[in-house]
Amino acid sequence: MNVDSALLPKMRAEIVVSKIPVQDVVEAAKRAIYTGAVGDGKIFIYDVENAFRIRTGQSGADAVSAE
């Protein structure tokens, strides 16, 4: 049995949002990556319980905001 397959290149981006509404980020991402072709991708949304910036000891929203 011979199976031919053509794999598409993949890219993964992870974004943590704390102060911008999640739906705004989703809509912006959809506009930016949409081509209408197979492989445009998927967006998964997860709750992040907490985050820690190891270097400074910050946690929560302070750990994910720009310095």
C-alpha cells in the first residue's frame, strides 16, 4: 500500500492576553492570517490561571505586561 501525503508547513504562536479583550486579539489574528486556503490554522483559547516572571518574581498580570 502506497500513501502519498503533502504536509503543509506549520507555525505556532502563543499569546497571553491580560488587558486587551480576547475577542479583539482573535479578530486581529483572523484578519492577519486568513488566506482562504487549506492550512489557515486554528485558534485555541485557554484560561491561564497564573503567570510568573522568574527574573523579577512578579506574578499575575504584572508578569505578562511589558516592562
